[in-house]
Amino acid sequence: MAATGNDGASIRHDAHARRFETRVDGHLAELDYVMEGNTMVITHTGVPEAIGGRGIAAALTRHALDHARAEGWRVVPACAYAAAFMQRHGEYTDLLG
């Protein structure tokens, strides 16, 4: 499943690898998670410095959270970026597990 982020980049969900990813200007950015029952635990959000500051981490996180909502999953933001994102975006607090 692919979607488009704010910068027009395609975001792909690799369910087998438990990862959302996008490639921008040849650089791979990713959001990794593990499943604990019906809870998505976001463990890492990584955007290379070369493509930083474009809202890519936010697009990956938003896409992951929207996916979790569609699946009926709870979410635990174990990485600092995802935790801060969820704190800033109250529309996702209902997902906190």
C-alpha cells in the first residue's frame, strides 16, 4: 500500500518488515514498528540529514497512525519523535494504548 506524503513522495507500507518508508532524492526515510498483540509500538523514525526539514518524518508518522486507526490498533510511541508528534497532534490521542 502506497500513499503520498506532504512533499509528494510516495509512502509505502512493508507489513512484513513492519516499516513505513519513502525515498526522497535517493535517500530512504523510515518509520519502524513492532506489533504487541493489537498494539503498534513505534520504535524508530529516521530521516537522513540530507532530506531533513521537509516534513518527511511527520508524513511517515501521520501515515502510520492513520493506518493503525484503520486497522483498529492502539499505538505506543516508543520513539521520541513519534511521542512528540502525538503530543502535538491531539487528533491521534485516542489511539494511545
